[in-house]
Amino acid sequence: MNKTCRIVNLQEEYSQLYKENLSLLENGAPEKMNASRAKAFDLFVEKGIPSNKVEEYKYTNLQPFFKGSFDIALSSDAALEGAAENFNCGVPELDTHNVFLINGWFANQDDCNQLPKGVVVGSIREKAEQYPEVFEKYYNENTPNNLDAMAAMNTAFAQDGAFIYVPKGVVVEKPIQLVNIMSGDNDRLVFQRNLIVVEENAQVKVMLCDHTISPQKFVINNLTEVFVKENSVFDIYNVQNQHNLTTQVSGMYVHQKKHSNILTNNLTLHSGVTRNNIRVTMDDEHCESHVYGLYLSDKNQHVDNFTFIDHAKPNCQSFELFKGVMDDSASGAFTGRVLVRPDAQQTNAYQSNNNLLLTDNAKINSKPQLEIYADDVKCSHGATVGQLDDEAMFYLRARGINQTEGRILLMFAFAYEVIEKIRVEPLKENIRSLVEKRFRGEFDKCDSCVVCGQQGSSVSCL
Amino acid sequence: MAEDQDKILEEVTGGEYKYGFYTDIEMEEFPTGLNENIVRLISAKKKEPEFMLEFRLKAFRHWLTMKKPDWAQLNIPEIDFQDIIYYAVPKKKPELESMDEVDPDLKATFDKLGIPLDEQKVLAGVAVDAVIDSVSVKTTFKETLAEKGIIFCSISEAVQEYPDLIKKYLGSVVPHQDNYFGALNAAVFSDGSFVYIPKGVRCPMELSTYFRINAINTGQFERTLIVADEDSYVSYLEGCTAPQRDENQLHAAIVEIVTLDRAEVKYSTVQNWYPGDKNGVGGIYNFVTKRALCKGDYSKVMWTQVETGSAITWKYPSCVLQGDHSVGEFYSVAVTNNHQQADTGTKMIHLGKNTRSLIVSKGVSAGKSQNSYRGLVKVSKKAENARNFSQCDSLLMGDKCGAHTFPYLEIANNSAKVEHEATTSKIGEDQIFYCNQRGMSTEDAVGLIVNGYVKEVINQLPMEFAVEAQKLLQISLEGSVG
């Protein structure tokens, strides 16, 4: 059964929602998940839904978006109710292992036998029971105590999500795709919690594709915890493709061990209000992390990328690149905090944020930060805000390319720097064409996606 | 009963006797603490007109509602505002007989800075002989300025003599409710300087607080107001390269600058207050609000600062670029050593069309110090064709210090071009090796490299200041190598 809640006075009603439904929240959930709730809830109540008075949320006031009348699914049946059963969101020429989640709950997945031996993919609820040693060891271990209110909210309310475990030395060739589908007859409040553990010498690539397929208002709070052990390689691509009424707070907490190499790429192609909290902790020497993002916003969309790279140990390297194109009345924000802790010598940290403003009403706030407590480091950050280069445009026009085409060409060239970083060739190709279409205004949905292919015509994303 | 009556009688008569010894000595110091009465007393003491008292009271009442800011990357010890004397006539320092009595450390620093002997005496509080006739120097200056119609006096004097100007401009750039320390200053400021440059006048000399009567002792709550009328120009120097020992721990000053059409103000600061000892004991807390309003079209303000002193520095000289085509520039060198903390930077607020701003900030941190750059570049919706370039570099010396940058870019106009760059690094071993190899000691080599690193900023200082500032940097970093 879907539970309907009406939220006017954030704190009180969310508290009430939690307290009244605690038994339902806890029902069937793994022990540690339930054990973590109380503390997280207290923290959430103390901090509340962040408004722009909170320094970390200075440019994104979440409060108004968390008000309203929402359905919340407190069981799997309720979440999957009425949703179409078979989805396929494959990228052509890209053979992926697909996992479908509907409204934050695990729905179904491709045949697991095609995955290398020992690799576990599935619902976090189920797999926690089957692999308690992994779950107990990692769940909620990478969300520091004083953390973000939204992460605390997720820990308090989340019931299901995806679980991925790659054992030692296993290389998963096929990317694993988590398709998060939002669907329902009423406005919805969705929580989702994912846990990904990549053991020593293992490699895996994960794609997170977020889709809203029904036109209702969705408020989503999802959080992905990732543990990357020694010598392993991990990629995660988050393709966010939501309609304008969606509010999404997406947390990505990555914890790295020695010689590991990670890449996160947040591609916000379409959204209502999106806030990405990306935190990478390099907790051992010789880690390498690549944190990238591309956000293309128009209409009244708002995208806020908040990244925190924690260089806790010496000899680590981080590379950060976020690029945004703001059209119409869109607004964007970027915060890039790089912390180099005492004695984290030989750190290299590079960060760059570039933005294009296309109209008078578009807005961008950029806040790169360096906090450095060690001396033998090379750190730099750069931020720019500007327009398309007139000279470049002139060059194109002088060669017979019209203004519209020239604009698209230049915008695309600007965005391509981020697309280029994708380490999965077919996905890169796919994103490339999506972005190009997006700039041409032809973009409704990723048409390679069967979800959209089926229903895209009836539900317009734009 | 009769006994009681006697007692009362005795008391009453005795009372009369007691009051008979009424002394007419003026209190030189106010009681410690801060309340509305103190604010009234300060105003009365300075014989201020009604509007000033109101200004102070408004500020004070607002201050009571405010909380001490904690957003800076600083560790500020609790300040007891009730334990401060808010008004005191400058006390006479004990005069020393000759240079021999001066603290040898202080003297060594003077020598390194190359300060002339006579000036050294003034700074160290030695009785000055008649060789420099400071009074005559001042009068000559005053005459030259008066000829041009330039007003340069203490702010208390200005309140008496030019109330219209004060009324019009005081608090117009930094309103009394602006920030915690700003409000405090507005309520209790003791003195400061006032400069007015009339239309079309180019001030023929660098104005400096150093030459001003009564202002050699910088007050604890200083307030400076500079107004540059149309087509005028002035270069103003504040501070001194020489180390300043001051008994006040808390300094909360305000500097306001207003430039009208086509006026230009160049404001240079060298701050070298007592930074505390090697273990971080003592030192000045320097909380300053500096802001310029480029009110007129084509006006320009240039801030240059060299910050080497103070235990805690909290200072953001800013420009509000209101006039079309106005320009704001900010050049800063902040050096921290031992346990010093600095959180400094600028705000460039673009409101007018075709406004431009430039930020060059160089931080050097050594020892166990923390040095932060915090800056805002804001382009409002109507600020067409705004242009900003910021460069914030940090140099780290030692593995116990911290260097941080917190730039904020808020852009709401699509014709804006804003660029920000920051780098953090340490002095390369190869650079030091190169110098060593050529016979320079490591300390000299570091001095040389740091001077090269900050050259861009030092070049903006007036000549005589620049030379001293360069030496000052070297001294500030003494003992940070090896």
C-alpha cells in the first residue's frame, strides 16, 4: 500500500512520518539498516531539510521542494504497483547487465548467470541477508557522523536499492546498468540506497540511469555508497534524465584504498532541481580519482553539483572537471572542495569548472575551494563563466556555417571535453549523440531506451 | 531614638563635608564595558552633533541583535566586549632617553628595514630632538593641501567642521548594520581620518596617516572616510612597515571610500602589527571592514595591501562597482608565520555596465599558520559586459601550515566574462639548490623567491613603501626555513 503524507511544516511532519511508520520501515529490512536509523533520524531532525541559510546549500534551497502531498511506498508491492514489468534501457552495441528499480525498490534484473562467478547483483534487502558479512562490514560506514542532513534522511528512511559486490580479482567486462524508474499516479517521495563493494584487484563499471516516466511530481533522495579496495578500478556514470517537476538529491560517497582508480561522471541532461553530493575519500596512498560532470539546463531548471575530494593520505591524485551550459532561466551552482589533510604530501589535485551562459536570465554560482594543510602539494583550481567566442563564431560563419549551426557546434565542442572522459566507448558514443540532440532541441528522451521508446511519446520530458 | 537622630544628622552634615571636596579633574578613561551610556558618553565627549549620536545609537542597538560571525577559516578566541575600555585619551608612553634603551630586537628590525634613525626614535617612543621639525613638515603639507582645497583631517574634526559631508557620506558605503564588527565600530569609533578631494584636483602628494596630527597612535576603533569628487585623484597610504606594538588586542576598523565620476583612489596598506610570539601567545586581532563605492561613471579604486602582522586578520577590502565603466582592482600579499591566522580577500560587486575588476592575491604561509583567501565576484543581472580576472596563489613553507582558497562566483548576466585561477605549491627544491649553488644562503634564497613571487603586488605600492615592504617580507619569514 502506498502511504500518502502531506508535508507543510517539514520537520514535524517528516518526524511524524518516520515515527508512525517505523515498524513498516523496519519490516523485512536488514538488521544493520534498521540499527542505523535512529541516530540518522536524530541528526536529520536536528539539521532539517537544508535551506539556503546552510552554507553547503547556499545556492539551493531544498525546503519548498520537499513540501507537498506525496505518496511513499513502504513496501515493494506498493512501489511496483501498476508499473510496467519489462523494461530495457540498453545502449545499442553496449551489452549491459540491467537491473531495474522502480521508485527506489528493486524490480527485476537480467539473468545473473551471465555475470562472472562470484559477482553479486541484486536488491540490497535480499543480498544483505545472503551476504551479511559484506553488508555488515560496509553499510553506512562511509557516511561520516556529522554529515549532510540529506544523507541522514536517506539513512533513516531508505528501505531498498541495489547491491553490487565484485569479489577479489574479478574483472566484470559488461557494464552493470541500474535503471531507476520513477512512476506513479500521484506525486511521490522516493528513497533509494545503493551499496557497491569492489574488492582487491577487481574492476567494474556501473551506469546509473534515472528516468521519470510519469508526469507527476517526484522528490527523490538517493544515496550510493561505494567501497573501492586495493588495486581496483571503478567507473560510475550517472545519467540523469528527469522531467521538470522532479527534485533529486543524489549522494555518491566513494571510499578508496591503495592504488585504486575511480571515475565518476554525472551527466545531468534534463532535470527539475538536481543536487548532486559527491564525496570521494582517498583513504590510502597512491589513489587516483577522476570526478567529472556535465550539466545542461534550460527552462527553470536548477543543477547544483557539490563535490568534496578528501586527500587524507599522501601520494594521491585527483582530477575534477565540471562543465555547464545554462539556457533560458536556468540556474546552476558548483562547489568543489578539495581538502588536503596534514601530512598528505605529494598530493596532486586539479579542478576546473567552466560555464556557458546563453541568456540574460541564466545564472551561475561557482565556488571552488582549496583547503590545504600539507606543503609538498600541487593543487590548482580554475573557474570561468563566459559566452561563446565571437571570433570562433565568425570563423565558422565565414565558412558558410549559419549561426544556429555554429552555435550548436561550439556548444557541443565545449561539452565534449567531459564526454571525452567516459571510459566506455559505446556509452561515450551514445552520450555524444544525446548531447548533440539536446543542443539541437530534438531531445525528448534517450531514444535508445526502450522505456522512453514505449512511453516517451505520451509523456513529454520537456 | 535620639541616638538614631544624631546619627542621621551626623551623616547629613558629614555628607556635606564630603561633597565639599569635589575635584574638577576630568576622567581620562571611561569605565570598562559597553552599554548605551558609554556610546552616549563617547559622543558627548567628542561634542558631536545630534545626527552622529543617532548614528552611533542605531549601530549599537543593531549590534546587540547580531552574533559574532563564525564562517571564517579562523579560530577566534572568545572576546569579552565588556572588558574593553571604549574611550581613552591616548596615554603618554614612557619616553625613553636614548636609542640605547630600545629593545635590541626592535632595533635590529628597524635597521633591516632601513628606517632613518630619527624615524626609528619616533616609532620606538624615544624623545625626538629638534633635528626633524615634524610640526613644520606637517604645516608645509597642510598649506599645500589647503591651497588645492583638499580636506585632510581627523574625523572628529570633520564632524565639527564639515558636518554636511559627514552626514552625506558616513555610513553610505558601510551601513551601520553591515556586519558584526562594522556595527561595533560604528557605535564606538574613536577617531580616524577624513579626506575630501574636490572636483578636478589631483592630490600632489601621497597622503599618509603618518603625517597627520594626533593620528600617530592608531585607535582601536578607527574610522576612515575618503571622498573623491569628480575628476579627482588621490593616493592614500595607511600603516607603516615598522613593527607596531599596541596594547589593544582587538582592532575593528572601517574604511569607506566614495569615488564620483572619473575619480580615482589608490589605497595602500602595510600592516605589521604584533603577531604574537612564536608560541602564538598574544598578538592583535585585526577585524577590518574596507569598502569602496565606485559611484560615478569611469571611476576607479585600487586596493593594495601587504599584510604581515596581527595574530588574526579578518579583512576584505571590497569594491562596489556602481558607475558604468568603473574599475576595481585588488592586490594583496598576506604572509603568515608561526601561529598567525589570516582570512582575507575581496569582494567585487558589479552593478554598472562595462565594469571591470582584477584580483591578484598572493598568500605565503609558514610555520603553523593558516592563510585563507576568501573572495566574491558578483555580477548582477544588469551589469552588462562585466569583466573579471582573479588570480589567487598560495605558497606553502613547512608542513604544518595551511593555505586555503574560498572564491565565490555569482554570475547572473550572460555577457559577463569571469575567470578565476588558483594554485598552491611550495618553493621548488631545484630553485633553492640553484641559489645555494651560487653562494646564497637558503634563507636569502627563500627571500629572493618570495619577493619574485609577490612582485606583481609590490609593484603597485608607492615607491618608498615598496622598498620597505620587500624587506619586511623577508623579516616576517625569518626562522621559517630549515
